[in-house]
Amino acid sequence: MAKVKLIDIYNHPISQKYIRRSGMAHAISVAYYALHLAKGHNVNPDWAAKAGFLHDIGHYEWYSDGQWDYQQYREYDIHPIKGAERAHKLLIRLGEDKQAAKEIAHAILFHTDSALPKGKYELAPLQKIIHLADEKDKQPENLHHYRKIDRLKEKALIQRLDQKIENVMFEKSN
Ligand SMILES: [Fe+2]
């Protein structure tokens, strides 16, 4: 069984504050995509779902005059770096396994190339699928960050995801 459940991560005030900032609905669907992709890429499904859910936890609010300032965002954003650190701290605080916390933090750091120097990188399978899962959920004009669902539905989706993870882990161990 996973050491920390997604519902524990979801319920934590740090997640509520920072994941909501970049979109709870987006985080949940990236977690679903990541879990789905994990199967085909031989990746730990629990790590994939958690990294998917937490991948955008590092976002800062780039507002000027009440509007999101994309110019500033493009120039100064470091959300993969901030997110990797924030997610790692949260996971450790919740009692996550240290290896899992490290792999998840790395997947968040590499989910977009905005934090990387130019060049070709060979990403580990977990890092690759978080990038792919994020791409799958992207909508024109960044609408994926603004999509909303009600909180009861969010909770139900997270609980279903926990159940799915447990089922996949159980199948794998048998
Ligand atoms: Fe994203």
C-alpha cells in the first residue's frame, strides 16, 4: 500500500493553496493521465499519479493590474524548480518514502523545459510521462489552468484515483 494517499496530499492546506492557484481540475486530470501512461512505460503508478497531481504546485501569481501577466511569467517563471522543492517538502512532511519523494520532485523539475538549459536531455520514464500527461491536458490560451469543478467532485475523483492506484499496485505485486 502507498505510504501517503492522494487524498492526504489533496487535503493538506499547502496543496489547497498552491495547486488551486494553477488549477485543481488540471492537476487531477494530469494525475489520471499520468497513472494511465505509467502502465505502458513501466513506471511506478503511485509515483506517477502523485507527480502528475503535484506538477504545477510551484506556480507564482504573475498579476499586474488584476490580470495575469504572461510577459512577466515567460521571463521570470521558475515554477518547476519551486514546485519540485515544495512538493518534496510536503511529501516528506506527510511521511512519504524518501526515494519516492526524490523521484517525484525530479519529475516535477523536468516536466517542462523552462527550467532547463538548452540542449537534448535523456529523461527518465517517470519524468517523460509527467511531461506527456501535462501536454495531454493543455487547452488553447491556457484554459486548462482556469477549468473548475466543484469540491465534492474533486474529492470523489481523488478518492477514485487512490483506489485505482491501490488496484494497480495489488495487480503488480501478484
Ligand atoms: Fe500543467
